[in-house]
Amino acid sequence: YRFNTPRADGVPTYSIRCASSKDGGRTWTKPSIVAEAAGEGHGLWASFLHRTSKGSIQCYYDDEDTPNNQGFKNHQWITMKTLNRKTRRWAGPVTVSRTSTPNELARDGMCSICELTDTRYICVFESVSTSRRTPEDARPAVIRMVESKNAGRAWNWREGRPIVYEPAGLFMAFSPWTVRLESGNVLCVF
């Protein structure tokens, strides 16, 4: 979950945290910190916890901190960390989705992960159109996708982030969710 709060000096702080329960939710462990950041434009949002078919725990989240630190002001990327079962610490990070240059705005987030095989994953997420703007100079929200062929250790964002759905006119597309059906087809709702 996200835990965002101001410090005593008013600077906003952001974190993604994870707690677990071994008794059906009656009691919970002290939360572990997946990621944390502080300052304007360094937000961490919209976590997605994924248990892989091999039993690993991966946490995906919207990340404004990493792009800001790398000179991509106003960008938001998707980042993933994996829980180390022995140390109970989060390893990574892995960049799941982003653009290659600061000139092409990325506001990627609200992701959903779907395993096609035990090593091939897709990530479907909200993004913005890079080709068109509304009359108010806003960028319409679209649904995009990236793929991993090694169980999430690397993603193909360098090859592009193809659009899954782009609404017409001023309409927007938000909050995608994916699931693999028994037939092998993937259903994406948004």
C-alpha cells in the first residue's frame, strides 16, 4: 500500500509498504518498506502485488522519484521490486515501463501484471498519448503494454510501449486489469 505524509517541516514523503498476515488477517506484521522518497515531484503511488507462479512476491508501483532523479521532470514510470524471502528485504529496482527520452512524456501507472507462462509476463497500464493533445493542451489517457520474457527481471520498454486502447476525441481510458483465461486468451478491462 502507499503511505504518503508530510514531514514536520512540511516536505511531502512517499512510501510503498507491505504487511503480511499468517492468521487470515486477524494480526499483521510490521510493514516493510518497499520504496520511499521525499519532495515535490517524487511521488510513489498505486502499488500492485504479484505472486508469481514460482512463489516469488513482486511489488509494482508508480514511480515519480526515479525519473525525477534522472532528469525526467514530470515523468512517472513503473518500477518493480522483488521480496527476498531470506532477508525479508525488497531487492531491485527494475524499470518496467518508461520512455527513452525526456521529450516524450511518460505518465505510466496503475499497472496490472498477467503471466502468460512462468517466464513470459505482460504489464498493461495507464499512460498518456504522445501523439495528440486536447485543445486544453492535455494529453488523453490511453492503455499501453510492455512484455517480459524472463519473469519480470527485464522489460521491453526500449522497443516501444504499444497502445492497447486509445479512445476517440477527449475521452480517457483508466485503471486496466488483466487476467489470463483458461483458454489462454487474456482479458483486459478498464
